[in-house]
Amino acid sequence: MDMPQGIDSKFRFILVAAKRARQLQAGARPLIQAATKKPTKVAQQEVSAGLVPIELPEVEPENNGHKKPRAGK
């Protein structure tokens, strides 16, 4: 499976497609003309086509194993 632009792993692809499938099941209109009416397949096709915006969380830098001091102690 080729990953669409902006998606770094299969796991993230599935998470994005699942969220979009829930939107479709709740009544959102499909962004593509699909041969199937199954929300999961339509969502996968939309994500593959790059029609679903993807927000990647920002990763905080490592703290090199040091714990942050707790407030008040």
C-alpha cells in the first residue's frame, strides 16, 4: 500500500480513515463519487486522494531521561 502525501504510517492512515468514516456515517457528504456506499471504503478512497485534511501532532523534544521538577516540591 502506498501512503498518501502527508501520512507517515499505515496506522495513521487507518486512524484518519476511521474518523472520516464516522463522519460519513453521521451524515457528512462524500467528497468523491465512489462505486460503493460503504463509509469505510469511501473514507479510505478520500484519504488516498488527499481530500481529507490531516493534522499531525507536534512532537516535543526528548528530555534525555530527566524528569521535570514537580511544582510545590
